[in-house]
Amino acid sequence: MQFHLNLKKILHCFKFTKPQRLKAYELKWPENIIPICQPAHCPQLNPIERFWLFLKSQIKGQVFNTLEELRDRLNHLLSTIT
């Protein structure tokens, strides 16, 4: 893991799940890298999990005959939230 030397002015965060957590804390981290340990599935702490839950709730039970129909529906959903 040498990229921190090239990007010293940038703060990096690494997310670890439970099995990796103990090993993550044992490592000596450079100042610009912060290990973050959280449960593997924790929507409250991970915004992308909440986003996926929202998308799935909007298309649950719908049948799409083609991939293009699914893409159109997802594009429509994305346009309503951005």
C-alpha cells in the first residue's frame, strides 16, 4: 500500500467489516489514512445502502420485459431525486 506516499495531502478512509476489523486495528496506518470499521450490512451508517433500499422499493413487484424498460424506469427514478 504505497499510494499514500503519492497522495500525502489527501485524506483516505478505508471501510472494514467485522471479519477485517481486528486486523485493521493491528496495522500501523499512515497519518492520511483512517480505518473505519462498521457492520457489513448497516444502512443507517452507509448512505449507498439507503439509496439501494429506496431504488428496490420503487421497482419491487414490477415486471420489465426488456432491459431497456428497466433502464428507462431507473433513469426516471434517478431524475426525480437529483
